Amino acid sequence: MVRAKSGEGRLKNADMYLFRQAQLFLWFLADLLRSRSIILELTKQDFKSKYLGSYFGLLWAFLNPAVTILIFWFVFEVGFKAKPTENYPFILWLISGMIPWFFFAESLSGATTSIMEKSYLVQKVVFRVSTLPIVKILSALMIHLFFLIVLIFMFLAYGFTPVVYNLQVLYYLFAAVILLLGLSWMTSSIIIFLRDTGQIVSMILQFGFWLTPIFWSLKLVPEKYQGYIKLNPVYYIIEGYRNSFINKVWFWEHARLTVYFWSITGVIFVLGAIVFRRLRPHFADVL
């Protein structure tokens, strides 16, 4: 009888703990929602500050991606005369995969060091530091949207008109943002205590670029190993962009992969928020 009561007590305490954590997590998200006007203002400032003082100013934000695409077009279409992939010109297949990767890599690397860059704001008790990684993601999103417009015009230039499948790129963009939020909350808080985190993230992104099917097709990998490649949640986003523009496949047609992505992304999102909230009180002491 005593053991039964003791067991019931532990279960009750565990339930109370989980309820408390869920409550704190919801408060954390609610605080971010209330800070939306501050987030937008900081995003504008961050976007402008990157090019402040340069001769062309904000024009560089759009020239850089345009020049990058032009270089790839010249190298693969004019130089190597790459063969079509999936019945589409290779450059369209390649850029469809590179655009989401550029957004992911720039967002994560920038968000990781976002708190370190604005360390003076940590001392302000009323300022929600958790918004800083979001600012970096939104700043990178502005460039990414320009990339998407260029991509659509490239498809038009090759004679491919927009189709309804293109709209689901917004779904994959949302999926990328949720994944980035969880990861960036985690890395931006850990780097305060482990300064090598920035270099570790950079190295992982370099490996990730070549281990993710961006320059190469998954079909080149033996079927028994393809499942391991798909464990990378970024694969879901890269392939999703190509499904939207090239393969013309809806995301729900890959039900198992979709369930897996949102399961792992949900865990990362919640874990990232919890890690950030737990470490936040100690930021000022370390910085």
C-alpha cells in the first residue's frame, strides 16, 4: 500500500513537472509573439547594417545572389554543357536545391552568433534576447525571397510556366523556418558558454553541403543507403523545393518522410526553446 502511494506520488509529481514545462514553453512563445513589432524593426536594422557604408548600399543584397546564379549558369550551361536532370536543364535542377541550402546555412550561421554580436542587449532585463536569432533568420529570409523570384524567372526563361505545385514552396519555407528556430535557439545559447560552437556549426554546414543531395542526385546512392541520407531533415526541404518546381509532387504524397521530418523538427524546436530558456539567466554572468 505504501509503495502504491509512493508510486502514485511520483507519477503526480512527474505530471505536474510536465505541465509546468509545457506552461513555461507556451509563455516563452507568447512573449515572442508580443515582441513581433520589435523583431520586425530589428530585422530592418540588421538588414541595412550589413551594407551600411558601402557605395552601392542595399543593392549588394540583391547583386550577390544574382551574380552567384549567373556564375553557376555560365559554368554548368556554357562551360560544362551539363546534361538535363529529371528532364529539366541541369542549372534549374541545381539552383532549386542550392537556394534553400543558402537560406538554411546563412540563417543558422548568423543566428548562432546573434547574441554574441548584440551582447550589450543581454544586460537589459526588459529585452527578450530570444528574438535575436529570429532577427537573423528573417534578415536572411529577405534575400531568400529575392532568390525565389529569380528562380521563377529562370524557369520562365527556359519555357516553364508557373504551376500550382509551385505554391507549396511556402510550406517548405515554413518548415525550414521552424527547424531553424529550434536549432538557432540551441546554438546561440550554447555558444555563450562554448565559444567553439560557431566553428563547429560552420564545419557541420560544410560537411552538410556535400552530404545533402544538392550537387548530386539521391539516385546515385545505392538504394540500401538512401534511407540514411533521408535522416537529414534538410534533405526534406531541399527535395521539397525540387518537388515544387521540378518533380511536381505534393508533400503529403511522401507521408512517412513528412511525419518523420515534423517529428524530429518538433523535438528540436521544443528542445531548443527549453535549452535557451534554461541558459538565458546565466548569459549576463558569462558575457
